Amino acid sequence: MPQIIAVATQKGGCAKTTTTLCLGVGLAESGRKVLLVDLDAQGSLGVSLGCEFPDRCPVTMAELFQMVMEDTSGSVNTAGGISGYGVNLNYIPANRKLALTEKQLGEMDGGERMLRRLLEAFGERYDYILLDCQPALGMLTLNALTAANQVLIPVQTEYLSAKGVEQLLQSVIQVRKMGNPDLEILGILPVMANLRTKNARNVLRLLQETYGGIGVLPCVIPYSVRLKEVSVTRKSIYQLDKRGKAAAAYRELTKIVLKKTEGRLRDEADAV
């Protein structure tokens, strides 16, 4: 079964979508088959990957969720809605219809498990599925945490962003109690860090002191104008600035994720 990683943070503007994209491309370039799933009604992930007008897409996450919610046979057709981006990388876009879907999920029994059912239908087609969550602790994020093996938390090196980590960690604890006891914290990822400033250095130190036991990842993602160009150019940071510091940091993140997740799989296999 694939490793399912929710990229989640409750605050907007924390490079969540950029991190999902860069990590996904990095894993794909490492030879893994990767699916990126947009769970934000703004549709930014799909736009960054080439879906210029997500509202015109005939099949998006809203339609796939609807299919699962209406299904009574136990067999979900996942043939539609998947687009390709380079070698080994596919994605499912989202659009504003997903906001209505979230409301419907909140009104049904077991609504938090619909994404898990959908992803199970993909079987072993992918090695990794990355979930680009909305910047809120709503029903779509709850679905992502319920479906995921691990959660990656991008945190901007600013005080308010760092303070918001605690609420997300409380949500992880709740999800573990509600039916996903094996959900792990992959790590807290400092992003958009301008470590030339005293404030950014202080916030990074605060994160390390407060959440060191959980795991603040060493690959701090620097502030980069090139990263802001990713969504506009439809190119990854490895294409835009392959020798730059941001690309190097995301390559390091990819290596860490491979080591943590594939080491986890080996441990599980040894335990059987």
C-alpha cells in the first residue's frame, strides 16, 4: 500500500502547496510513483501543475468525493480525474465545488472516512500519495488526517505561524483517538525562512525548543523568489533554480522522507 502523507497547516501562506509539489516531484524523480491530491477549494495545486482553469475540469476531487459518498457497492471507479505531470507523477485537481463537498461531509455519519475509502480504491498503483490540505482544521483536513499514515507540517518562521502548530497537533491526537491510531508526525518543516533576520532565527529556536521531541526537520526551506514563481511558470524549483538553496533544501527533504517512510515499511515487514 502507498505511504499517504498529509501536508497540513492551519495557516495560509506557509508554502504548503509549494512543499507538496516540490516533495512530490522530488519523490517522482527518485523513481517512485506519486499521486498529488488537492484538498483545497482554491485549487492552487492543480493550477501549479498546469490545470489553468480548474472550474472547467469535468472531474475533480469534488466529483470523486461525491462518487464515494453515493457508492453502496464498495467499488469506486477512479479512472477519471487523474492528470499527469512529468514522469511518475499524477495529480487530482480541486475547485470551488469542494467547499460544498466539505459541508456535505460534515452532515453525514462517517464523513471523515470518505477520503480513506477513495484512496483505498487506488490499491498499489502509487508508492506515495501526498494530500495538499486546506489552510484550516475543517472536515477536509480531518479526512486527510484520517486517511494518512503521516503528517508533514510546514511552518513559516514567524511567531503566529509557530503558535498555530499546537492546534494542529491537538487535531492529530483527536484523529488518533477517533480511528487512525497509527498516524505519525513526519516532522515540522520550517519554511520561507530568512535566517538573516533576528526574528526568523528566534522563531526557529522556539520551534526547536518547543517541538524538538516531535521532530523539527533540519532541512530549513529558505525564503526564495524562485519558489514564488513555481505556480506561475508551472515548473518545479528543480527546473527553475536547480543549483539554488531552495532546491537543495527540498532535495534534502525528499531524502529525509524516503529514509523515514521506507525505513518504516521495512520495520513493519520485519515485524510480520
